[in-house]
Amino acid sequence: MEPRNNLTYFILLGLTQNPKEQKVLFVIFLLFYILTLLGNLLIFVTITVSKTLNTPMYFFLASLSCMDMAYSSSISPRFLSDLFFEENTISFESCMTYLFIEHIFGGSEVFLLLVMAYDRYVAICKPLHYLVTMRQRVCVVLLLVSWVGGFLHSVIQLGTIYGLPFCGPNVIDHFSCDMYPLLKLVSSDTYVIGILVVANGGLICTTVFLLSLISYGVILHSLKNLSQEGRRKALQTCGSHITVVVCFFVPCIFMYARPAKTFPLDKSLTVFYTVITPMLNPLIYSLRNSEMTNAMKSLWRKKSRLCMK
């Protein structure tokens, strides 16, 4: 499909046009990006190395850490570059590529969070069938399905907007190439396109969010059948999962499950679920998970002994 437009590039207004504020934001978001990479890498390495964390839950958690690193890396480097060099232009093709990559990782994470909710449901509500239901092959297939779901979502998003007529203006009031800011620049009626975006983005996020909440609701209802120690561990893991689900989905639903309009709050919400949430995930999972914390301490002790030799 060939794009029908007269534009070769866009201008991203970013979060601010003030040079001093841009430098301050650069330092802040660079720190966020480094913490995101280090935190998620620590979780991935800990799960990979530890022999006690070889369960399906930690397999999916390691996969989520990889997705968070990839998701953040699809957005933050370009964002940081614009803040530091004050270079806010992006070519049409680069903008479309940016949009495609961002939605692959974001969409895949949406489906993976649902898979993680299902994993916890089987583990707590059907413990006798857990090892059979969530065997290694099934876990790999579920992870692949998450990636395929994210890929198809991204293809539909790109296909929806790529062939639209962009004839000017070329100023995007955002720091990234996203659907609604781009639709504002289309020189034709976008009512039907807006409905397609809501169906492909907002409806998916809302449906997955509700299914995840139902799954955790059933889990919490079933806790009365567990021992006190079992309830404590279940509340620890489910509490972490629910926190991540709410932090990720609530902003996404606000962004995409609505008519194709932009609001001043959009930039802040986009920063939250694309930059802040991937950084917070390692903290949420490690601080509320005693098994993860003990495995990290064990890994640190091993590294310390090796360094002393």
C-alpha cells in the first residue's frame, strides 16, 4: 500500500519546547531508562540462573522483563535524543516504523499479562493439574501466541493509518508517533478509522483487562480454601500481578477506548505506561516476592565470593 501524502517528515513537539526544561527532562528520563534496563535485566538473569525459579510463573516473568526492555528501548532512545539534541523532526517512513515497533511490544505485553493471569488461576485454583496444564511446551506456545497477537495488532494499526492522505500540517503535538496524534493530521474524514482504532486498541485492552480482573477475582475468592501460608504467598504474587495490570491497562484504556481525540493529559499518560511502568515492574515483582528476593540475594552472594577469589 502506497502512502497518499505530500509530507516527507513530521515535527514532534515533545513534552516541552523550553531548552532548559528539555535538559532537565533528559537527565530524568535517562535515569528512568537506565533503571528500566538494569532492573529488568536483573530479574531476567536471576530467573535464568536460579534453579529454584524454574516454574512457569517465572518463565513468563522473565519474558515480561524482556518485553519491558524491548518496549522501553523502542521509545526512550528516540525520546532522549530529541530532548538532548533538540532535533524534533522525523521522516514519514521512520514515523511509521516507530509506530509499528511500539505497538508490537505494547500489544505483546497486553496478551502476556493475560497469560500470566491465567497461569496464576491454574496454579492456585487447580493446583493438582498445574504441572500438566502449564507444561513447558504449553508455556512456549502461549508466549508465541502473545507475540503473534502483538504482531497482528501492530500490522492492523499500521495498515489502518499508512495509506491515509497526509497533506499538511506536519506538526505532531506529542513526543512519539502514535495513532490519535497522527489522525489529527489526516486531510480527510477519520470517523470510521477512529472506530477501527478503538476496536483494535481500546477494545482489546478493555477485554484483556476485564478478563484479567475476573481471573484474579476468582483466585482471591478461592483463597479461603488455602492454608494461612498458602494465602500469604498467593496474595504476594497476585498482589504484584494486579498492581502491574492496573498500572499498564488503565492508562491504555483511557488512551484508546475513546473517540479519536487528543487531550492535554495524553502525553503524561503515555509517559506513564511506556516509560514509568516498565521501570516499576522489577520493583513491584521483586519487593513483593520473597522467592525472587532470596534468589537475588543468593546470586549476589555467589558473585561476591567469585570476586573475592
